[in-house]
Amino acid sequence: MTGPSPVDRGKPGSKLHVLSDATGLPMATGISAGNTADGDAMIPPVNAIPPVRSRRGPRRRKPAKLHGDKAYNSRERRRWLRDRGIRPRLARKDIESKERLGRHRWVIERSMAWFTGYRRLTLRYQRRADTFTAFLALAAALVCFKRLQQTN
């Protein structure tokens, strides 16, 4: 084997961060550099979540809970979510197994698979982050549109 490991954290590129509802529809998207920690990129998409309307009860500003993997777990992020009225359901390192998290993780994995259907998101061609973010937002809108067409 020559060169550094392909799974090394120092690799170039970008990561997609997608927040979805319980059915997998994307609510907020974001990108970060491939060599940064995932948890640092959690805050902007959570702040960008639009108001959630409920069929019963008062209108909510934020979702009730947020599921995430071990990369998003830290005391500061848990406290930050609680301050906003969101219950953190973040996997804890060396405590929770992958199987337990998998009950909820498949929803976001399916959402990410929908994004891989768009060539511009599979391999990043754009140099500018704002252009790539715009294509990600457009793909999220198309995913929502296609899901709405399926239900009608």
C-alpha cells in the first residue's frame, strides 16, 4: 500500500450534513470540510430548521428530539440542544452500540442515498462552497418534490 490511508481524517473534500424529519425528508442541509470534526457542523443546520407545524397542539419552533451518531456527541452540544428545547439522542462513545442507534439511523442513511442520485453531489466539481451548498439545497428541494408526487 502506498500513501496515506483513504479513511484518514486528513483527506480533502467535503462532508454533507443533512437534518431530516422522522420520514427522511430533508429539513436543513449544510457542508463542512472533510478534515474537520462533524460536531462543529451540527449547529448551523439546527439553527436553520424551519418551524414545525403539528396537527394537534400549538405550533412548535423546533423538533422534539434529534438523533445523531457518535461524531456529534459532546457535553457542549448536548447542553446546546437542551437549551433550545430539543432532547439530544446522540450515541455515546463506548456506551451505546451501533445496533441500538441503527433503529433510527436508517432514515438518514436513506436520505443520504437519495442525494447520491445527483451527480454533482456524488463528486464535488465546484470549487466554491456557496455553489456546492446551492446544489445541495436544490437536491433537497427535488427530494421533497418527488416524495410529494409519490403521495398524491
